[in-house]
Amino acid sequence: MQIFEKSFEVNSLNVNVQKRLGLVGLLGMLQETAFSHADQMGIGYLEMLKSNSFWVLTRQELKMDTYPALSEVVTIKTWSRPLDNMVAYRDFEIYVKNQKIGESSTSWMVIDGQSRKPILPQLKDATSKTRADYKLNFSPEKIPAETEETGPLLNMQVRNNDLDMNMHVNNVKYTQWVLDAIPIQLQKNKIVSRYQINFLSEAFIDDHVLVIAKEMSNSEAGDQYYFEGKNAQSDQAYFRVLLESKPIFKF
């Protein structure tokens, strides 16, 4: 059993308009922590390249009580659960000054670099480094498609800087597209308290992307919105998102 820790300072490059760590910055920290831990487990990026395969994030759920301010230090603790068939689950806990402020659960699959199809992970000695004694009390779930959406809030084309090492759009970029679809004046006084995303297909250079949305609920406790990114030509969905915000913001 292994729990891995990595710390980050909230700096001018990852804060949002509230001068606090933004959602995209936080998700980047979680991804970097997972990347480092996978390396330590012997199943990281370079090791996977030897078999022409790579990890892809398929689902994620994040719950946050608050977000750290500029110059605060965030400590992320992560561990891998035992493999569940072809799916690997990874949990995270997020701390500032030994106070837990959030948690996230993710699911991952291994993709063959040639066929771009899922294959069974070959974890070798990494199995002994998974954690079976504890897990978060939730796992990332499937987000059903909504049929009644608004018109496109964002209409764009995949650019060079949207791509990662695997030559497809990095998963964090999908989240940035969601935030880009929300007018900036509506982001100044809100906090993303819960964020769920399903990654459904790869997006590549020059793909034409539409981001659509639907308000799911509106109450004093918070609002929930549905987002979907899809290919403008084929209608193929790239991702689906459920976002809960406090306080309320409106489109």
C-alpha cells in the first residue's frame, strides 16, 4: 500500500480572477501528482511508451469546500485502488495547512497507441503498491446525455497548444473550454463546489468543437449546470460535464 504526496505553491500562473487557485490550475496539480506517482510505481509515461500505450483519464469527480489563496501551499495525497478489470481508480485528498479542503476520484484506462482502443493494463509489480484498506466514499459516475440544451456557448477549433504529449487534446483543456463558455463577469463571485466530467472521445488538431449547456437546477444551496463538447461536423461527443457552483451564477 502506498500513499504519494506532492505539494504546490499557488502562484500567479494558476490563480483565477478571485486571486485563488482556479479549477483548471487545481486539476493540473492533480494530473501532475498522478503522473509523478505513476512514474514511481513503474507504470508512468516513459514506461508505457515501451509497449506503445498510454494512460487516459476517463472520468473524474471533484468536491471542494474552499480554494486556497495566492501563495498558499497545497498538498495533494493520492493512491491507486486495486485494478477493477480494465479500469484503474485513483483517489486524491487535497490539503492546506493539514486541513482537508477537497477530494477527487478518477478512473483511468490504458489505450493502445496504434489502435487507440482500450487494452488490459499490465501493472507488473505496481499491484503491490495499490491501496486496498481505504477509498473515498464516491467514485466517478457516468453522466447521461441531455437532449435539451442551449445553443453553442463556445464555437472553436482545436489549436496547437491544446494538444499534449499524446497528440490529442489534454483533459484539462476540456475543463478550460467549459470555463471559457461562461462569461467572465459570472465567475468573479462563484466557487465550483462539485465538478464531474466524462471523457468520451479524443479531440485532435483542427477539429471544430461546439460547447453547449443546460441549467439543471437553481436554488439557494447552489446551481447545477450540464455542459457537453461535441464535434461540429459529426456530432460526436468529446466530453460531458456536471458543474455545481456556489453562490449562484446565471448564463
